[in-house]
Amino acid sequence: MVGGILAKKLGMTRIFAEDGNVVPVTVLEAGPCTVVQKKTVEKDGYNAVQLGFMPKKKSRVPKPLLGHFEKAGTPCFYHLREFKVSNIEAVEVGQQVTVEEFQPGDVVDVTGTSKGRGFAGVIKRHGFKRGPETHGSRNHRRPKSIGCCTFPGRVIKGKRMPGHMGNKRVTIKNLKVVDVRPEHNLILVKGAVPGSRNSLVIIKKVG
């Protein structure tokens, strides 16, 4: 109905398919999520629902956000995210969104924040080749020349250079749902998804 859900990455493991092949999967604890707000074309310019995930104590919620939850009549949550929906009339505030909306064989896009690697050089960050290690070379892991000729005579924007690596929003598309376990709120997705353990990920159904 909503076409998406918020989840927590628990880690990776493997399961055996019916033909005996080993399938690497990522285990995601998805939901249950609560609809906190409905956004409509008439009022907001688009149709969407705001989902809350992971209950939070009222004493830990800022007052403006606390008023938002009290107006909706829902518990407080750590995470709030929006999902576009085509039929906004079929969704009500306070409604629960669970893993039962997904079935094995579904194709999903998973969005998360990649692991931060700190400051990294061009070899680790961009996969550059290293320089010679012998014959008096002093240029082993440096990026070599980064400039241009007389024209344009400057370093162009977007040049691959050392810098902060990771800690970015990453989306892995067209991942297959291998198994759904509603009794434990778990979705098993084939392959790896971005983020560290216990990090927030967004699952969106394709099509």
C-alpha cells in the first residue's frame, strides 16, 4: 500500500536455497512503522505519508517534535521519513506498516548511509595505481600531476583527489527479497546493503 518501509540493518549471513546453492543475504529488521502524517496535493502539493520508526521516550523528544506527535495522536519515534503514495485515501494516520507488504521474490531499492572511512588518499578512495617502489622514486601513493596546460590553467572541478571517504547516502537498486519473516519483522535481501550494523535503511518496492 505504502510501497516502502524503514528498517534497521542487523548484519549479513547466508541461507541455502531449495537447489542447495548458498545465497548471501542481509538481514533487515523492518518496522513496524506508524503513519504519523498524511500530505496531500491540496495542502502540500504532493501525496505522501510520513512514517515513524523505533519508539522513543517523550522525555527525549524536543518540544516542537513532541507537539507534532501529540497532534497526530501517535507515539514518539526516533526516525521520520516520507514515502510517496498514489492512493492517499487508502492510508490513515496511526495505521501500521509491516513487513507483510513484502513477499519473497519482490524487487526493492535499499538506501542507507555508507560507512565513514575518514580522510583517504587517491589509491584507497578512487582506486588509483601506485607509483614505482624502486629506482629512487619518491612518488609511491601520491596523485601525480593535477593541473592543466596554459589553458584553462586551473584545477577543474570534480578532480579526483584525496579527501573524506564514505559517510554518504547510497542506494543499491534492484535487490531481490529472498525471505520475509513477519513473526520477527525481518526481511532477508540478497546481497549487501550500505551502512553499518544497527544503522537506518530505507526499503522501497520497485514497480
